[in-house]
Amino acid sequence: MADDPSGLADHPARELAARWSSYLQHDRRRSAHTVRAYTSTAHRLIAFLGRYRGEAIDAAALTKIEAADLRGFLADRRAAGLGAASAARELSGVRAFLRYAAEQQGAAAQLPRTRAPKRPRTLPRPAAPDEAVELAHDAAEAASAPWIGARDLAILLLLYGSGLRVAEAMSLTAELLPLGSTLRVTGKRSKTRVVPVVAAVREAIEDYVRQCPYRLRGAVPLFVGARGGPLNPDLVRRSVAAARKRLGLPDTLTPHALRHSFATHLLARGADLRSLQELLGHASLSSTQIYTAVDAARLLDVYRHAHPRA
């Protein structure tokens, strides 16, 4: 709370921010890192509005925020040294908090339109682990219903955590339930492979299954649409595109890029090409070897930025 050490306690909205933190942790089951980041963002916003408006900020005031308020907040954060990508993430946290504030007041969230700061164009690159997870959580947060948010989170974590193609995730059926530590997937040319299911992915899928209002049994699709039918993969792509825009992430971060990130991160951690080929379901090793070039490019970029003689 160093942003406003003298006045933050005077703002009634401080209690709302505390409830927001508890909601993120217990109801949304967000990571400890995300809870800390979003809660800090809420407190920074409250403190800024108090200074900006010269008055105590309560929950009702948060439902009346205007575009000028958000622009002022972002300008204040940029002046403090926040980069464009981080400012975009901060704005995403603000929007989520304001939606929560409106819901607590029994009002419809009417968020002012404010563009996130543009991120400088960079060469296509794999998503960093925290970017991949943050993308999944942001897409879930923006969903039209909690169970749909749980579904989108489960799908995106599955793409990144197990290296699936979107079509492969859509082809999964409820027959695989209950989940174990591995998953048998049918990929291109009807080739089957076994992929790992880490605890975070398994928990996300189980949470979605618990919340899903439709009966998920037998040969029905595991991931269903709002009306209970097969899920259109384009909806997943649109959800990712919207989250990517809110977070100021590059256009190259598509659902398929999550699979590429899975592969690149495994290779960087020491996985051999043959094992990676099996995990990705590539028919030939030549398809997998592209990741050695990707990883070499990442190492060269690190060298150029870190070596004093580069």
C-alpha cells in the first residue's frame, strides 16, 4: 500500500478491494501471484482516484468511473516507469475489479472505452510461461458465464500444459473422465499418442466438469458450447484474441502458439527431440527440428542483450 500510505485507509472502497482479493482466491481459484497483482492494482486505482478527485472513494464511485479517470490512472502508472505491456495488464486488472464492483452494487458493468498501450512490435516468439497462464485466466475472467470461463481456462491450460492442437482438444470425449496423469490423444492422420496431464490442467478440467450444466458422460464431447453441443473452435480463437488484446500481447500469441510454447519450453529445459516428437505427435523428426532454431534464436537474443561485447 506504499502508493498512498496516508490516505488509503480513509477510502471505503478499501473493504471492497479486500473482498475482491478473497473472491479471486476462493471463488475464482486464481494463483497467489495473480491475487496479489490484481489486489495491488485495485488498491492503486482507489488511491489514485482519491488523489485525482480529491475525495474519499467508495464502491458507488467505482461504478461511475469515466474514460478520463482511466487515462489519468494509466498516465500516472506510465510516469512511474511502467512499460506498455505491464500497463496493458494493469488495465486488464482494473477492468476486472470494476466489473466486480458493479456486480457488488447490483449494477451492470459499464466500463468506459480506453485503449491499452500499444506494445512495440517484436519478432514472433513463444509465450513466456506467465504470459500463457495469464492469457488463459484473462479469457476465463471475461467469459459470459462462470462455467464457460472454467471451460475456456481448462482448454487453454490443456493446449499449453499438454501441447495439444485446438482440433485435438475439441475431439476429446467425456469417456476420458476421470482424468489420470496422462491422456491418449488422436491427432493428424488418426495417429494416437500419450501426453502428460499436469496437476494444474487436471484441476482446471475437473473444475469445468463440476460447473458444466450439461451431462458429460460417454462419447459426448468433453468441451461443449453454451447450448450443450460441440464447441466451435473459432470461439476459442476469438476468446484468445480478445484476451491477447486486453493484455497487450503480440498477435502471434494464438491458441496454436500455446502448443509451440509448450514445445519450446520443454526443449529449453532439456527435452530431447525424439521425446518431443512423440509428445507433439509429429510424423517425422524434421517437423520437430524447427524448435531447435526457435530455441537458438531465443539464446541469441539473450546473448545480444546481456553480453557486454555483443
